[in-house]
Amino acid sequence: MKVKVVLGGEAVNIPQTDIGLGVAFIRVWVDGNGFTSASNDLGSLGYILLETPEVDIGSVDAKRERVFTSLHGTVVHWNIKPNIFFKDGGIANITMAVPVQQDGRLVEKKIQFVATNCSGVAVVSNALDFSCEMLQEPKTLAELDSDQIVPDDVIVAAADAAPPAAATGAAAV
């Protein structure tokens, strides 16, 4: 199974409170099938624009293959822990979990992987932890113009516009 993820978002505290408010968009391709969603809960303070390369996570059992290649209308729980990076060289530990009925009870089917050589910018204080309902993308990954979704000039602009690590609560490198 091959997986590619693009995530963008930002979360800040509401002034004079400890309440965080954020927005995020996420796109994922699993074995070439694309899905997209958005969330108003990033799960961490900070700023991120993350594009992973396509990662071969190996073979998975038939049940997980059916679940993760057909995500349309499915709620996915995401946990994404990136290192702090600017422009390239990023690392992200990614978990996707989908609740499914099995023998009369709800169980989570998961895929987990580490993506290296990520591009973008990540200045977040903790792992990003959120859920969203995924919708089918109109094109498969194979139909896109290139392997890179976010152009280099957009990555540079995002990195230049990123707040300093201290402003997000993230530890400086």
C-alpha cells in the first residue's frame, strides 16, 4: 500500500484565554485514490504545511486495504507528529485510524508510517490530533501533473510567513 499526505493548518490561542482555535485541510492518496477534508480542530498550537512523498507502507490485510482505499464518507482520526523543519528534510510520524463494526463492537483499523524527506514547514507545539470526514478527490494521484502537490514557491512563501517557534509554543531547534 502506498500513501501520500498533504496537510496545512494553523492554530493559535484566543487572546487572554487558554482556548486554542485552528483550521486545517488535509488531502491523502491511498494506492492512488485521493480523499480530502478540512477541520476546525488542529489539536495543537502552531503552523504547518506538510507534504510527504508517496510512502510504500508494505502489504496490509484485506480488511484494512478495503477500509483505507475507500475512505469517502468515512471519519478518519489523524495523529501526525512532525519534527520542526523549514522547506525540506521533514519527518512525520503518521497514524490514520478508522472505526469499523466488527462482531457487534466498534474497533479501530489503523495504518501507521514514518514519512521522511517531507517538504513544507512545521512549527507545532505537539502532535496534531484531529478527526474529519473524508471526501473523494476527483482525480487519482496518477492523473496529477507531478508527484509534488505543493509547488516550491508556495513552500518558500509559507516558510517565510511562518511565525517564530517561540510564538507557537513549539520548542526551537
